[in-house]
Amino acid sequence: MEKQRYERPVIKKLETNMPNKYGLRTEYRPMTHIDGVEVTQLIQDHGSPLFVISEQTIRRVYREAKKAFATRYPKVQFAWSYKTNYLDAVCHVFHQEGSWAEVVSGFEYDKAIRNGVDGSKIIFNGPDKTEMDLEKAIKNESLIHMDHLDELYSVIELATKLNKKPKVAIRVNMDTGIYPMWDRFGFNYENGQAWDALNKIMRSEKLELIGLHCHIGTFMLSASAYSAAAYKLADLALGVKKKYNHDIKYIDMGGGFASKNTLKGSYLPGSDVNPTFDDFAEAITSALINSNFEPDNLPLLILETGRALIDEAGYLLGTVISNKRSSLGKRTTIVDIGVNILFTSFWYDHKVTPAQPFTQYTEDTTIYGPLCMNIDVIRDSISLPLMNKGDHFVIHHVGAYNMTQWMQFITLRPKVVMIDANSNVHVIRKGETIDRITEFEAIPKHLEGFEL
Ligand SMILES: *Cc1c(COP(=O)(O)O)cnc(C)c1O
């Protein structure tokens, strides 16, 4: 047996915390390897902090999600939500798996085109599409999901100018029993806005109404909300068929499925209580199948799920800078990961595991980042084994949104590596350098010199 590490003896104040469903046990085991690659080696080779993405996990989770839907419904298509993680390598894995692209800005649209996605397989969402963006999308026969009437009028004008029949859908918002309602995007179902937009599209005869879209929220903890939404979109599609004898080709249910993360304030871990792909699939597909579509003429079902597909594949590796005691004696650990690269720590109690063996002693700890700001807290309160200066740790389920919403603040953003199925490590985003940051800056002539 390996010799146990020495740890100083401590006197511990007894604290009776809330038990989890296993009682007071701490379910910690060190995470020494990711997909067969040693964590300490990754940090040695690529620095700390370091984002690590597991290609295998992306593919496994994607296939799990695909299967949940495809076993229940005949026509299913996923479209990768670029804003959730638009690193090219990540997008390529999803495209290799058969995902189309779902984009919400001109920048993301161009990224999808550069990744080689056929224009007709790009879904263009979002309230801010410029005339130039729209023109490009029309020429490429992309699927334009309209958010407001101003956009609808622009697309009609462009259709005339370009002599093309753009493929359009409308985004619909509706009451799904979840409040506050996301009613700022698209056209409302209950108050008739959605029908108004549909009538304008059909009567213009300039546009091809191809689909109906909704995206009812994010990190949804209720599958039944999707059932309500699917029934309402089906109702609109059937209404268009009846009124105009026009077939809606697809129903796009958006994204928003909860990942396995644990929301702050949640009593039980998200991996145990959040709905699964099967739960979401069952709610959506049974609503569509139970609607009055002709059984052999069901619309294609599109899903734009983002965070639930990528969260689990992302890890963030870091290093302990120091341990301190707060004024009240609570253990605090300062690490080299700040909220600037881990935005989601504002919403989640991210799981953190040491990367080296430890003894059984744990203590309620606050984890602070290195930013000189009071809000820089990675975990308010976490029962952690002791870690010392220089020890490494792994933060779990960070694949969604962190690598797109991160900011450059007082330090440089770290590298991102991907581990492939054969445990090969690939750098998929280089670490930033000071030159890269200052290359965008300029010093006006009169500010050039100074004497101190
Ligand atoms: C952000 C977004 C998604 C993805 O949402 P997740 O919560 O990451 O699943 C899908 N569709 C639209 C329109 C979005 O804005």
C-alpha cells in the first residue's frame, strides 16, 4: 500500500450540516486522469488554468440525446447552438455527428460558413440580424427565424430586391407554465401576435414559410413545459394547413434542456434530479404525435439543445495558490481560476475534485479566485478535502457558455485542449499573449512620451 501523506493534526469545530440523500458522507475521490491522460501532465504541458474538452464525452452525450428522440419520433434533426460553445473543433465534432448549425449573430453565421456548413443547414436566430446578414442568409438559402415585424418587413423587401423566395420561420413565445415567461423573443401565441405574423408571411407571397420555432428558456427543470410548447406550435402548424393549405416542414423546439450541473441553492445534485433527455423527448414527441398531424406527414422535429450536450464534456483544471482562514475562522482556498473564465459559477455549484490523493479529512471551504474583486467566488461553501499550495484540482461540467462568455481581465485567457478517443491531446485554442491583446490598441501621438 502506498504510504499516506502526512497531514498536520487539527482541532475541528463540530458543524452539523444538512445531509445529502446519502447522509453526511462526502463522495470524494480524486480525479487524477481525464480520458486516460494524467491531470498533472496536462497542466505541466499546457499550463494552469486549462480548459479540457473530452471528444468522447461529446459524442456519447450527443448519441444519447439523439437516441432519446429518434426512438420516439421518425424525423429528428439536431442543430448545434454555436453560442453555447463555438470553438471550431467543438463545432466540427457536432457537425461530424450530423448536427446542423444554429446561430444567433452575423459573427456566428460566418463562423458556421467557415466551418463548411452548407448555408441551407444553418438556422439563423436572434433579434439582431443586419440587412447584410439577411442578404447573405437569403442568398445561401439559410433558415431565417424571424424575431419581430421589422425583420419580417426587411426580409420581404430583400426578397423583392434579390428576386429570391427566402425560407423563413417565426419564433413563437408562449405561456408554458414557467414564469417569468420568456416573451421578449419572437411573437406571442396567446395574444395573437404569432397569427398576425403568419398571416403577413402567407399573404405577402414573397416568403416560403417553412417552420415554426420556440426556445422557451434555459436550464429548464420541467419537461412538461416543452409539452405545452409543442402542443401550441402544433396548433399553429395545423391552423396554417387548414387556412392556407400549406404544410409546415419543421417544428423547432429550441434548446434549454438542463445539463447535469447543480443550480445554486438546489438541495440535491443536478445529476440526480434534473430531467433526462428521455424525459424531454417523451414530453415533446408525445405532444407532436398526439396532435392532429396526419401520421405519415409529421413535421421534421428540430432541436437546438446546447448546454445539455456540452457541459459534461468540459473540465477546467487549476492550481491552489494559498489557504487562509477568514475572520471567523472558516477555511478559504485561493485558486488560479477566476469568475472571468468561469462565468457559470454565478449560477452553479460546480463540482470540484482534487487531482491528487488525499486523506479522509474534509472541511467546509470557500473557494476564491485570483481576481482582486469581492465577487470572485468559485464556491461559497463546499466540503473539500485539504489541498495545499501547488495542488491541482478539476472543476466539472464547464463545457457550456464558459468558452464563449469568458472575459479577458487582468490575466490572459488560458489554452483549451481536446482529448480524442485515443487519449491524444490537441490544442484547440492557444493561450492568449500580451501581444495578441495589445495589438488592438493604439496610443495617440501626443500620449507617447512621459517622464516619471
Ligand atoms: C441559446 C439558445 C439555444 C441553446 O440553449 P441551451 O440552453 O444552451 O440549450 C438554442 N436556441 C436558441 C434560439 C438560443 O438562443
